[in-house]
Amino acid sequence: MMIEEVNTKRCTKCGEVKSLEQFYWRKTELRFSSWCKFCENLQRCQSLSQERKKNPEKARETWHRYRIRHLQEMRIHDAERQKLYRRRFPEKARLLARQSRLRRVNDPERCAVFKTKRAQYYLSQDKEALAKNAKIQRAFLMDGYIKVCIRRKYHCETNNITPEMVALEREHISLMRLIRQKKKEVA
């Protein structure tokens, strides 16, 4: 009976008695927090959403900086999330893909408007941020950068570029970079 009382604590926010594992440890104060993890996380989310509502410009800038810094990881995460969704809901994923294709085919004006809006967005963005994004794509040999290289080199349309062409060009660029690096080491 005494052991249970030592291993539990009452949250001052929600009033529930919970095990100590449900409370954060405060290193500076050498004690457990007075609110449980759930209440603390809830409060943190609420205060963040209030800050975002107060200053949407700052929130947008912060998100943009984060996205540029973590572009590669986010792309990998998004791709994994999309694969998981397609595995879990194959019927719905097929239906959404079909609807998207039909929208592009049946409503080319809407598609053109979307492309112009996207182009305007990129033109309005900070030039330094876009340059940094291009450097990241170039450094990691991302598909977008490789497709641009293929388009410039062979004068072909983007929709004619196959994944095999992208893989071969990526390998070619990485080999050329390696040769350039070895030449510098020798010289």
C-alpha cells in the first residue's frame, strides 16, 4: 500500500492520481512536474496555436525556414506516409488518383490557373531561400534537380522522363563529381 502511494502523484491541473511515469522530471528542480504529461502537452499545444493566430506572418516564416532546413527529411517522411496510406487504403488511394487525373484532363483551365498560382508563389518567395533550396536539391541529387538536368541536356519534356533515366543521370552526375574531386586531390 505504501509503495503505491510513493509511485503515484496527483496532477494539479486535471486532479487525477497517476503513476510517476505520467509526469515529466524537472532536472533543474530535482522533482516531478506538478502537471501530468497529458495536461502539459495540451497546454503547450494551446499556447502555440494562440501564438500562431496572433502572429501568422511569424508562424509562416518559421515554417518556411524549418521546411528549407529539413527539406530532405520531410520529403522522405512524406513519401513514407503516402506509401503507408496507399497500403492501408488501396481503394481510396486509387480513387483519389483517378479523380486527380480526371480533373487534370477534364479541366485544363483550372490546371493552368493552379500552375500560374504556383509560379507566382515561387516568384514572390525570398530569392535567397529559393537559392538555398536549389543548392540542397543539387547537393542531394534530388529527382527535381536531376529532371532539370535531363531536360536541359537532352531537350525533352518532363513527362517523357522515366525513373530509369533519372537513376542513370544521378549515377552519371555522382561519378562526374567523384572524378572532379579526385582530380583536385591529385593537383
